[in-house]
Amino acid sequence: MSKTATLLLAILGSVLPLTTAWAGDEPAVEGEQHALPYLRALHAKVHHLWADNFLAMAAAQLPKDHPINAPTRAADLEVVLSSKGALVDATVAKSSGSTEFDASAIDVVRASAPFLLAPEEVLSDDGKVRVLWTFARDDRRCSRLSILNKSIDVGVAVPLLVAQGRETVAIARLRGVGDEERAAGLSAFARAWLDRMENDKDLALDVAVANALAGDARGADRLAKAVAKGPASGVVRGLAALRIPICPLIREDLGKGRTAEARERVMQALREGTDGECLSFAIVSAKNRGTGRMERMLALESLGHSEGAGTKAALKDVLKDPDPYIQSAAILAEARPGAGKGAVFRLTPLLRDRSVVVRAAAAAALVRIAGEAVLPQLFLVFREKDPIVFTTLAPELAALSGAPSAEMLGRFLRRDDPRIRLAGARALAVRHDEHAAKLQALLAGSTNTELQLLAGPALDKDQREAAALTPTNKDFAATFSALLRGTGRIVAADWLLAHFSHSSPASRVELLGEWLATRPKSP
């Protein structure tokens, strides 16, 4: 720096009586309404040192023809501040033509730091404030400054915003981009938000489950310890997703003399499947008519995921159970795709069983075994009044892709019972075939918001945005899942972004985990 500039800046902290006669008043600071108070505060912090001291001193003590006193001299600086007001950087964006003048402007800014806390509205994506600031020798002095909104690619910006705790801004950015970019950006949002919550004592276990479902094993140890203490269904799903055997973790609970509560806890842990010594425990529990209904049904659910020795024989034995709920659980547990005509012949008479839960299980099992070919035999279904028949059958129809199964789901949509219509709509939303898509499109005209959302890609942009903003009930999770698995992934994204800030922390973890776990199906 020159001796002249050094001399000038040596007394910046002192107050020099104003001896310069200005041609006019300094213009008022201008800017967008949301940034104006902040810009005025920045200006007030610098004005004394620049206008009242530096410019006045230069006029009083330097020759009129000195480069600093040239009346047209002006330097544009890019000033970067942290959100807390610390000076990060100050550089010359456009030189005044005098290195001394430029350097003096930078030193004035440095001498004025720190500045005040920055409001959210003026922060760039990286959490910093960028100001384009003109320091002039004429009447403008230092009153011309504006916020530089430095936006970066959404995929890069979103994790940064989440890490800064600026979720609202990240969501606004995501909602402002195209569908493809929004879907990719939401994945980045989900990953960053879960990472941020990983060590939260109230959410750590939920985050471990969400990570596991997405194939991330970072929380595996935490899940293993949790299942040994008392497994929740999410913990069990997480361990199953990571292919971690559960039986060794709960072996101590298999002994005799355990309470009914402890036994049911074991079965909860095994509901995703079982093998080894736990398999024999599940078989005994399923067959024991002295055991509670819930425990037996959980045991049967577990056996339904097992191919271990003795499983088939045990299920055949339980099919004769007098309790219709146990019998229906055994029917579904035994049903395997392609089981053959023998299984179809055995199940068909059960469509006329006295118990509605048995009839429902038989219809679902027939579809699972024989697919589209068996649908003509299910004409009795449409005489049913109880929605359990339709809600049990719908997931099996969702797994098919032919015209007959789509047509059957279309008939669900015409039923008076809203539970049946919703089950049919969710099943159609899961599918990727053109037959289902035609019927799914009809839901766009529904007056029911949840059914309308299940129209998926058939909704135009305005419809989608309006429907996504409508409040939904606590059972919407199943609809969210159906949209994710089918062609309505972007609708699920819009709904999640619209409701994220209003959801509980645990619900946020669950929804984001499911978003990451459910990969888009290739066309």
C-alpha cells in the first residue's frame, strides 16, 4: 500500500470535522423490501469511516489533483460476510482505476467489521451474505449496495442448506425446479437431513432404521441392541433389509417359562422370516392352540417368509384350525406363486366359507398362486359387503400387470365404501402397466383429495400442487408408499415437501427413509 493510503487509514478511527462541501446529499440506500433494513444497517456501519473520515480527509489533506480525489473515482467491491456478521472476504469487482482508492475501500470495510447478524432472506445457498458495494468519491459515497444472490445447482445447494439448518429454504428451492431435478434433489435432501439427525438421542434409532431400509448399515449395531431389548417393527425391518440374522440376537428369549408378552415380542422380531432354532420355536407357537391368537398369527406371518424344513407341514396342520383368523393367516402364509392346480382346487371352495376373513384370505391366496388366470373364479367377491375382502385382495392385484386384474381394481373404484375405493386406487397406483394407468387417470377427476393424488402422473401441474397442499390423515402413509412404488413418485415428492415442516420429527425420518429405500422402477 502507498504511503498516502497508509497515512489516510492510520487515522480512520478518529473523527475529522467535515470540511468538504458536497455537491449534494448522499442518496438514500435502496433495495428490495426484505433486504432493505439489513442494507441500511451495513451502510450505517461503514458510512462514518468512509464518508465522514476518509473522503473528508482526502479532500482536506491531499492535493486536488491527487488520484484519490478524482471526482469520478468509484470502486465496486464484492463483500462476503458470514451469517453472524464476520467478514469473510472483500475483493475488487470493478476497479476505480486507482489501486490506492481500491485498497482504501477494502480497508474501510475491514475496519468496520464485524457487522450485524444476517436475516435468512439475504443469505446465499452457502450460508454467506454477498454484497456488491460501490465506494465512490462523488455524492454516492457508500450508499450504493445490493445483495448478490449466489445460487448454485440444487443438487449441491440442498445438502448445504440442510447442514446449515435452513430446511425451509432447501424445500423452497426444490419446489421451484423441474420434476426430474426435484426428485433428485429430494434424495439429496433426505440423505443430508438423516445425516444431521443421526446423533439426535430421540431420533437415532429411527434414523438407523431409515438408513438400513436404504441399504446403509451405519446403524446396524444400534438396531441389533434394540431388537434384543424389545423389537419394534421398524427395527426388525431394518435388520431384515441388511440381511442380519435376528435369531441369534433374541436367543435368550426362546427358553421355556417366558411370559406371553415375551413370546409375542419374539414373534414380532421374527415376522420378517425365521430359520435355525427360531424356526422350530415359530412352528411350535403357530401350532399351539393354547397360545394367544396374536402370537400365533405373528408366528404364521414369520413362517410365510420361510422355506425351512417343517414349515410346509406345520402350515398344512394349522389350516385345519377352528379359529378363522388363525386359518386365514395360515392360508396366506402357505400361498406361494406357482403352487399349482392342486392349491387352486383346495382354496376355491373356501370362497364360500362362513367366515369373511377366510374368504378374504382364500381370494388373495388364489391370486398370489395363479395370477390373472384365476380371476374369473373370483366373481363371488363382488357379492361381498365387508371391505376386508377387498383390502386383503388389493395388494395381490397390485402385483399383477394384465388387463383383467386392472379391470377388477376398476370395479373397486365404483364401490360405495370409501375404504374399498381407496384400496383399489392404491393398488392401481403401485402398478406400471398401461391397463392400470388408464383407470388411474380417472382418479384425477375425483373430489376426494387422496384419490386425486393417487392419479399420479395423470394430474396436471396445477392440480398436483393444489392437491399436495391439502391436509391428509394419519393413514396417508400407505398412499405415500403406493405413489413411491408406482409411477407417482413425483406426486409423493410434492406431498412430502408440502407437509414436511408440519410433520413430527419421527414422521420425517420415516418418510425420508422410505423415499430413499424405494428406488424408481426402470421403464
